[in-house]
Amino acid sequence: MYKIVQSNEGVCAPEGFFADGLDMAFIYSEELCEVASVFTTNKMTAAPIRHFRAKGEFETNFVLINSKNANAMTGKAGIADIDEILETLPQQVHNPVMSSTGVIGVRLPKEKLIAGAKMFDLSQKNPKNAAQAIMTTDSFSKEISLRVELEDGKSFTLGAMAKGAGMINPAMATMLCFITTDADVNKELMQEILNDITKVTFNAASVDGDTSTNDTVLLLSNKKSTAFDKAAFREALHTIMLFLAREMVRDGEGATKLVTYNVTGAKDDTEAEKVAKALSDSLLMKTALYGEDPNWGRIASTVGASGVECDEATLKISFDELCVYDRGENLFTPEMEEKAAKVMQQSSFSISCDLGVADGKFTAYGCDLGYEYVKINADYRT
């Protein structure tokens, strides 16, 4: 048995990790770390990701993160800029990696970044500063840490920070996420677990249906605790990644609603996923959410358009626990509509669709879309 306890130290919670930031951020480990990673599915991959992949198998003890500039669509020069910046870092830094977010198609301000990096104090533990430094259009920083206490008295810890508010699409949310741990876990197992959990967390989140050039999740382990339990590690990592995925959707640009789409009764899990993501991505659904309009017909239409096996005679639709359509029976009376509208006035609620076909299921996370989203993205570069 084991116990998972929340702490408040972000990426600095695991033993041997340090972080700080102002206009950019760093994560530093006293020991070299094995690294597991997941990156964007966008074919126009940003320079930091191409730079990382070119390293092959390696260990690192330093991550440098800048915001406001994605270093994407910058060609070979973008790669060279990363090398030039990383070469100026202190001697105790080994095989550093860089991650970026922001405007596409603009070269990095090398001189500014180099000057900023020279001011880093690698003995600092300021995870909140680091989490704030990587924000772009985020309205709040996102961080979490958990300690796992094992039955034999040993323990290990995971900490994380993330940014993301726009260009969030189910094919990995547009975001940067950095997870640190002192668990004694090897890269191969970390990668396997990270891949599995990404599918039901970051890949299940949608704000606007756009996939970024820079999506990155890095999981770093320095193994300093000498402790590990696979089931406990998986549960803690899932808790962290689900929390951050939901926080990104909650912080969607201009969003006022965080909606959980529960799809059950599908032919299989793949078909359930198609429906859940179609609902979380639908502009008609997003605008109905913003208007707090319980228009269940839009839900039924989106289910039918998703291409999965379904039928109005077996479909069931609910807002939280309030069923408005039940296998061919329309329950949407004026009284029911009033109750459903009250559900939609909440900042967080669920929409559930039981297709009544088989046992497939999937859960996705989405938000509404309103005027503020247009304003933010119309003025993004100005």
C-alpha cells in the first residue's frame, strides 16, 4: 500500500531540483536526469523540439524555458541560436535542453536571453517564479507536487509546472509541461507510462481546435530518493497530468466554463474518443456553452456527425445528473430546460452521452468560446 500527499513546492519538490524565473525560467538538478518526452503532432515542429531530438539518447540536468517567442519556422538559424545560448550556461550544467513558446516565425532575442541566463542562481528554489515566467496568454500559473509514501517507509516525489491557454487541441494540448521526480525509475518505463497517461489527459483537452508547433512534455528523473513503486508512480503522475490538463482548459483564452464530456456505451474506446473530442472541439457546442443554452440538439447532431455507430433510439444525453433525452424520449420540458440552464450557469459541469451500443468509453475536457477569445487572438502580436 502507499499514500499520496499533496505538497506546495512545484518542480522543486523532488530532492535535488531547483528552479527560478523572471522573463524566462530554468529547472536544474544536482544530478543528471533520465528524460521521457512527448511532443506536438504538428508537422511544422519548432526548433527546440528538433534540437532535442537531434541529441539522441542522453541525460541532462538543465532545462531553459523562454516565453513570448516560439522559435518556430526559423530554419537552421533557429537551431544555431539555441546552441549559441546554451553554450553560455554555467559549467555545472550538462547537456542542457531548451523549450520555447510564443510567436511563430521570429528569431530568438539571443543577447537578451544570454544576459538573462547569466543572472540565474542555480541554488534558488522559486518554483512559483518559474511557473509564472513561462506564461504567455495564461491568466494564472499552473503547478502541482505530490509525495508518495510507501509502506516500507521510503518515499518519492513528483513536481510539475505547465503553461497553456490557447491553441489547445486534442492531439496534444498546446502547452509546455515540465515534470520532475526523484523516483528511482528508468527512462523506458517512464516513457511507457507517460505515453499512456498523455492519451487520457493532455490529448483529451481542447480549447480551440488548433495544435501548436511547440507542444512539449518533459519528465525528468534524477533518482535521488532511491525509492519507486510502479502503481504509485502511475497514479501520482496521472493525478498531476489530469490536474494540469484541466487547469489549461479552465484557463482557456476567454473561457468561463470547464466542461467534462463523458462518453459511454460506444462500440469501443476509439469510437467513444471520437465522439468526446468532436463534442469538446465543436464551435456550435462552445458557443452554446458560452450562452448557457442547454441546446441538447447540438449534442445529438455532433454525436451523429462524428461517424461512429449510434442511433437516436439508444442515445441518452445528460447535463450533470439531469437526463434531457433518454433513448428516443424527449424529456426537455420547460421545467427541465430551466434546470439544465442552471447546470450550465456553473463554472464547471459535465455533459454525458451514453450511445447504448456497447462498452466503449472516453472522457474529454473542453471549454466555451466567447468574445474575449477573439479579442485576445486578434491582438496576439500587437
